[in-house]
Amino acid sequence: MKIHLRYNGKSTTIEGPNGTDQEVIRHLEQRGYLPPRTSLIRDASPLMIDRHPDGMVVRPPAVFG
């Protein structure tokens, strides 16, 4: 499955597992694309996951206004 990652001002598309949201996040952490989950929680950087027929997008929440 294609995973389009938008994080820390960068945009990357990689191939990843076709699993649950948590499995995909763990895969990205293990490959070094994301910091460990404890860092995300501590830094208050939640992630949003948008699923599409051809893959998924992992990104920070949108800010409007």
C-alpha cells in the first residue's frame, strides 16, 4: 500500500503494510520516518490518517483560520 507521509515540513511517499492505523504508525516508527510514539505524545503532535482507495495519507491535523 502507498503511504504518503507529511511530517515535520517534509512530504514522502513510501510502500508500506496494508494493516491497521496502529500497524502503519509502528512501521513508520521502525523505519525512522516518525519518532517513537512517546515523543509524539510528549510533543503533542497527533497524527491524522486519511484512507483512500489507492493508499493512505499520514499527516498532522489541519489548522483552519
